[in-house]
Amino acid sequence: MKTLARFSLLAATAAGSIACGGSRLVINQGSRQPQTRPRAIITTSNKSAVADAIASELSSRGYNVLDTHATSSLIDAITGRPLSTDQANSLQEPDILTELAARNVDLIMTVQAKTVPNIMGVGEELLDDTKINFYPTGQTGGSIGGIDWKNSWGGMPGSPADGMMRKSMPVAAKEVADALVGVVGAAGERVTVDMRPSEEQLARRRGRRRSRDDQYDDAPRPVAKKEPPPPPRSDVDDVPAATGKPRSAHAVVIGIEHYRGGLPAAEFAANDARLVGKYLTQTLGFPEENVAVLVDGQATKSDFEKYFENWLPNRVEKGDEVFVYYSGHGAPDPSKGDAYLVPYDGDPTYLDKTSYPVQRMYSYLAKLPAGKVTVVLDSCFSGAGGRSVIASGARPLVNMVQTSVPAQISVLAAAGADEISNTYQTKGHGLFTYFFLKGLKDHPQNYKAAFDYLKPEVSRVARREFNTNQDPVFLGGGQ
């Protein structure tokens, strides 16, 4: 059964309004019913740019969507090979569906798209049409539904008239995402998708083959991998009760402990981020739907772009509060002294291509109509160790150029430009984050007061326990 809808486009002129061509939408009902609200959705497509634009729009509407790059990494972790466009049908194999469901993925979004050149072949391509379906991981044999979408048409593809009539990629992605919300229904609980390789893939990568009877043909059985012990508990792990009215506030909380490219772990970073998220929602009054907690594989470079450049701008209204927390590796650009946040898929050898500039984050935050913006960085950018990395063979940049902070943003940084950010092993947290949370217990509505408490404590413990200097820095104004 199909339902037909048409979106008309009116172009206002000095003489009035004239009707132009409209995009065409067909909503397709599937043979399956969704089992639950989707916790996470993965994306496959023959046109990654189209699919990623749609995935970003869905993410801005509260869904937990992995773009094509993150989806390929996840499939690589499960099967031992990245997903190519001609292998999308293989995701319907029962073993893969079971594994995806076990990793909290409930839906597979398939995007088949066709694009045409922009005006006279200049600029980004324009979406011509797309067919999208959603397949549940909990069952095989059919989709829960989807859409067929056709862009406006204005003559010969690539002509000036066609370029004026067709909707741009961002506009088309927004319209498609609006239609997909009706197909998918409400978003489920935001959870972490396990991006780590399976035990079988780890064994294969060691050069062994598993036979059908669960034995190894010509190699000794590998020792079963032990789960790492849980982090030590400390006093800050007991989250205080709410201390005031709910706030019109939004937060992006990022913690990257394990990196895809073999970088050293930023110990306890994921634990730090999860706990900060709990303080925001359970103590400080941030609405849960306004807090995005991104851990490990959910914090790729595309996720940084998605949440800082789309999700926040789409949600923040005039006077709202914005809070950003990052726990993980930072890195300096030795040639310029610029500071970068290193995503899950980052590579310090190719910072400008794989990592996210701190200045870029500040730039997007400064454009928000928020009344208050606070950034907390439990990272460092010296390249000298701790929660900092640098390209192999490069020298740590001791006197890094200080990244300028817009006046409307307050930044609480874990360490000075030539210092490292330490881990507090006995507490199970970053040293800076541990004392930041202790400060919030006493000053839940005042980040500057929490900083004034933590600064001497962090410096004292760093000298006493680690024989190093770590002096947190407060930049900007506000509380």
C-alpha cells in the first residue's frame, strides 16, 4: 500500500507568487512491524554523501544514527571486512543481524540515490531521487517501510533552470528526514553501539581460522579474552540529587577511551563522559533528550561535525544554556600550534583531515543564540603524553600558541599549554574530571566556583602523586 504526498514550491516575486515544480514523495508500508523504538540505526548507501546528509538530519531529530563510515567500521569489527556498496544485501544474513542486535542496533537504513550535476556542473551535486527502506535486525524477510522521493525538476539536468528548481542537498535531506520520522516512529533510548572487533575477528586477525565445530584447524585455541575490571569507585560516582528547576539547556558529552587506529588509550575517558552525563541530567536539571553522550565508536569525526554543526544549531534557542564536555586525546599541529580534538577514527599524522580543530568547535558554538556556553576539556595539547598524542617522529610542541576563545564562551581546561592531563588511577577518573565533579557537588549552578575549588586540588595532587605540573586554566567569562 502506498501513500502519495506532494511538496509544492512557491517562488515569491514582485508581481506575487508563481507556482514552481514540487518534489514528489511516496511512503511505502513494509511487510514487517517495528519491534521497539530504535536504539541505534546503521546506514548503507550507493551514495555516501546523500546518506550521511540524511543520517545527520535524523540525528538532529534525536535518533542515534551511524553514518556510512561508522557503519563500515562496525561491519568490519563483526565480519573482518569493511562494508562496500555491493555488499549491503549481506547484512540480511541471520548471523550478522543477530550480532547487530546484540550491539544495540535495531534498524538498517538502506539509501539508494541518484544525483545530477549542479548548475553547469559547478558545486555540489544535487539529489535527483532516492529510495530508502528500513530493515529490522530482529527479523528477516522484509522492511518496516520506507519512502521514494523525487526532487523538483526544471529542465535539462545541469542547466541553470534545473539548478534553480531542484532543492539543494541540505534542503532535500531535511525534507527526506521529516518524512522518515513518520516511517520510523519515535526514537528509542540513546545507547552505545559496541564498535570493538568480535572474539572471532580478533582470532582471525592473529592468523587463525575457526572451523564449523568451533575448533581451530591448525593452531592452538586462543586464550579467552578477559573483560577489563570495572573502574574503581570513588565518592563522585554517587550522583547527587537534583538541585533546582529543570533548565533550558543542551549538552554534547564526549569520552573516547579506545581509539580505532591503535592510539594509546585515554584511560577512564569513557567512564568520565558517562558520569558527567548523569550529573547533567540527574543533578543539574538538563533534559535527557537534550544531552548527547558519545563514547568511543560513536565519537568519530563525522559525529563531531554532526553534533557541533547540525544538532546543536537545530535545537538551541535564544537564551538557552549549552555545555560541552570532552575527555580524550588532544593533539597539537607542530607547524602552527593549533589544537585538535582527536576523534575515535583520528590519526595525529593527518590531523587536518582526521581530527577536529578546537577553534572550529569554538566558531560554531559562538554562532549559537545561547545565553551561556561552557566548554570543559579534560585533555591536553602539548604532545608530551598523558591525554595528548602527536605524530610519530615529531617533537612535542611545548609552547603551543594559545587558541583564542570567543568572549561569550567559558572554557575550563585540564592543563596549561605545556603540561599533560593526568589520570587519577585510584579514583577511576581523569584527575581534572574527578575534582570537577567534586566541585559540582558543592557548586552545582556555578562552573566558575567549581573551577576555583578544583584548580589548587588538581595542582596539589599532580605534584604529590605524579611528580608533574598540571595547572587547570579558566578562559573567557561567565559562570
